[in-house]
Amino acid sequence: MNKRFNTPGGRVFDTFNYMFLGLFGLVTVLPFLYIIGNSFATEAEITTRSFFLIPQEFSFSAYQYIFSSSTIFRSIGNSIFITVAGTLVNLFFTLTMAYPLSRKDFWGRNVVMNLVIFSMLFGGGMIPTYLVIRGLGLLDSYWSLILPGAIGAFNLIVVKNFFQELPAGLEEAARIDGCTDLGVLWRIVLPLSKPVIATFALFYAVGHWNNFFSALLYLSDSAKWPLQIMLRQIVLLSQGTVGDMSNMDPNFVQPPEQSIKMAVIVVGTIPILLVYPFLQKHFAKGVLLGSIKG
């Protein structure tokens, strides 16, 4: 196989692949660079230049405008709490439900799976969901953002299928050593499931971090607003369509509306991007390689 790829045709193929992937990667990065560049641009440059990646004159006025309100830091703390707590709740319920469903000797397994699949096809809708949350007394609490989506049906099915592919010999050996079902899950299954846990932890975390509509529906106390709602308020304030500027520094001159929008995107995106490198290494890690061999 190595000789085949060392041929002239193989080298041309490799070169074409590298060029194509490089161009494709550049196309995906350009929008991010454009957003970052515009967030640091002045009003004159935004007006005169239709497209640029690096501004000629850097201005931090958009970020000063965003962070001039003390409530932005409180909203960041709220988002971090919702993301961390929500992700832990998601993983706990997803893993503990996926494991018994992966066992073929679990009574009623097919009935439960059919109900899970049914929930993927049909939903109650916004108003019934709101009425349920109100009836449970969850309005204006963080739990209204966490509990309704505690288990993602699609994620549950993927995790269940992953558990089914684990070597049965490992579980049998653990049971011979005296492990209970919880012991097998904690000591055998979960350590071997780091790739799927890391993947869905990131998916759940991104979902909680970007959750905007649920907070808009269920949270009326501004002190509990997550970052996404606060950033929305800042954009609306910059447009003069809602509220007033009483929380902003009165001596501060408002930057261009376009810069504020771009800076809001950066502020809302960077924190979750910083988490990705710590989980990415687990995505394709072959933790099962040789796991049942001596």
C-alpha cells in the first residue's frame, strides 16, 4: 500500500487532497476572521470598506461598550452554571438510561426504546411545555432550562449503541469478581466510553451555552439571565429599539452598531471554543484496542 502511494499518481493525489482540504479549511475560517476583524474596526472603516479581515486601525470600543455594564459578568456566571450543571444532568440521565437499554436481558427494553423514538417524532409544542413547567413550579428558575431537555433521544440511542459494542467478556469478568450492575457501569463501561462521553458532553454543553429561546420564555428575573439574553439586550440597546442606556457608562461614546454585533458574536463564541481542545482528543481515541487481550 505504501508503494502505491509513493508512485507519481499517488503523490499527485496527495497534493490535490492537501490543496483541497487547505482551501476548504480557509473558507471555513474566513467568516470567523471577518467577524473578529469587524469587532475591532472603527465606524469610518466599516463604512468605507465592504470587506476586510484585519482592520487598519484597531478599536476596542465595542468590547468596552459590552463590558461597561456590570451585569454582563453576572450573566457569564449564570451561563457557566447553567452549562456545567445542565451538562452533568444530561450525562447522568443519558448514561444511566442508555446502559440498561443496551442490555438484551432488560425486560421491557423494546417498549422503552419505542417510546424514546416516538419522542423524536412528536413533541408537545411550546405552549404545553410552558404549562407543564409552570405546573411544576419551575418558572423563573435555572431548572426550567435544564430539566426539560435532561435526555436527548438521539444522543441516548447513540450512547446505547456504543455500549452494546463493548466486549461482553469484560462485563462477565467483572461480575465474576463480584461487581454489581452499578459497579460494572462505573468501573468497566464508563472508563471505556470516554470518547462518547466527551463527544456528547461537548454537544450538551454547546446546547446549554447557546440556549436562548428557553431563557427568554421561562426567566423573568434579569438577575438570572444567561449570557445570550444579556448579549441580545446589548444589541437591542445599541439599535435603540428597547430600554435605555442607564446601565452603561454615561461618558462612553457608543461604537458602531456593526462592531457591537460582531463583538457580541465573539464574546458568545470564544468561551465554548476554549473548551473544545480539551475534549477533541477523545473523539477518535481507540480506547478498546486490545482491551480484552492479555
